[in-house]
Amino acid sequence: EKMSSTSSDGKNEGDNNDNNRAKIQMIAGATAGVIADGVMHPIDTIRARLQVQSKDQKIYNNTRHAFSSIIKQEGFSALYKGFPIVVTATIPAHALYFSGYELMKRTILPSKSSEEKGPIVHFAAGIVADICGALIWTPMDVIKQRLQVQKQFKHDIPPTSSPSPSSSSSSSSSSSTTSSKTTTKYKGSFHALATIYREEGPFGFYRGFWTSIATFAPLVGIYFATYEKLKSVFTKAGNYKSVHDLPFYYHLLSGATAGAFAASITSPLDVIKTRIQVLSRDNPEGYGNAIRAIRT
């Protein structure tokens, strides 16, 4: 009985250590996410604009041209459109993300330690993590990306009065006025949130959700499977007792390598996801679904 109690205490202590480690990872991940988003948001804005432009209406030639054009025409602040919603959503999204990963990792083969579980377990846990995080990240992406690219699209809001058929100059003036008023539909992150909800309902925030899952779930799964495998390789190569004894730079190297490998595989789907998300439901330039986006 005493041995059973001791074993139980040891298991509880191990679970507590895992819980504490998960909380630290969640907080660290959210903090790192906000900092990384702050640094990379201008690049993300350029990425979104380059991805949604068509061959027939090409505005930017390359990344450098997009960067200089946006600053010249719209100002530096345009590169940070949508950033407030990113900051707001990052912490709860990471909380769901890491909770989903840790829960799934423990649920599969619970009798084995994390080091003993193979890439399939980490891949499956990564997919669950992405689905959990996507519940917040998808609405965030829809709002953020519409703000980032709205200067490239004219929103179809009809004029308040119909021009007289006999007055071509009046028609031209009305058309011009309508165009200039509708090129900027969203005034900011929270105005975009309210507008999308009013015009498209709750499902408007989840445009491209399944495409997002198809894009990032495999990416996250590949990332975690590769990340955990690389840590295991470095642990054995360096004769460390466990992955927790690895120096920081090994974790950094494992993460960077895993991220680059996963992104290179799933990048085409990211283009499709962005094109679906940035255009509103009634926009004639919209893609509607993944198949139409691929064909376009």
C-alpha cells in the first residue's frame, strides 16, 4: 500500500510538472507570438497583397516594389493594418493551441513518455492543436487580411441614387463618387469585425476555415513531428539524459528547421486560403471555394 501511494505521488508529481511546463510554453508562445507578429506584420501585409493580386490586375511586381508603393501611397501605418485584432486574438488562440496539443499528446499512448512516442503521435497532436487554435485564428485572419488588402479591391456597394440615363456626365460623376467612397470599406479592426458580422453573420468569420485547416493542420503536424524528432536526435547525439536537458540553441535550431520544412510543403495552400478569406461573400471577384481559387 505504501509503494502504491509512493507510485501515485510520483505520477501526480510528473503530471504537475507536465502541466507547469505546458503553462510556461503557452505563456512563452503567446508572448513570442505577439512580438513576432509585431516585427513581421509588415511582411505579412505585403504577402497578403501579393497573393491576392491576379495576373490581369497586377499592382506590385515583387516584394520590394510592394513595400515602397504601400509606403509612398498609403504611409507606413498601412503596413500595420489589422494588427490590433492580432494582438487581441493571439493569447486566447495560443491557449487553445497548446492545450489541444498537450491534451492530445497525453491521450495517445498514455503509458509512454513524450520521448518514447513516435512522429505519428506528435503529428496527430499537432493537427488537433491547429484545429483548436483555428477557432480563433481564422476569424482573426479574415479581419486582418481584409484590412490588409482592401485598397486593392472595390466593394460592390450600390450608389444611393440611380443616375439619369440621359445624363452621361452625371453617370460618370456618380460612378466616380461611388468608387472613391467604397475602396476603403473597413475603418479598423473592430469596425471590420462589426461590419462582417452585420453583413455576413457569424459564418462570415469562418470563410476559408476548412482550407485553413487543410493548410495549417498538416503544417503544424509536420512541424511538431519534425521538431520532436530533431530534439530526440540532438539528445542522443549529445548524450543528454532527456530533451529537457538540451541547450536552448538546439531547441531553436530544431524549431527553425521544422518550421521551414513544414512551410515549404504547405505554402501553395496558404495562397488559396488567403484568396478565399479576403473577399466578402457578395464580391464578384470572390473565389467562393478552394476549387475555384485553384483554377483562377
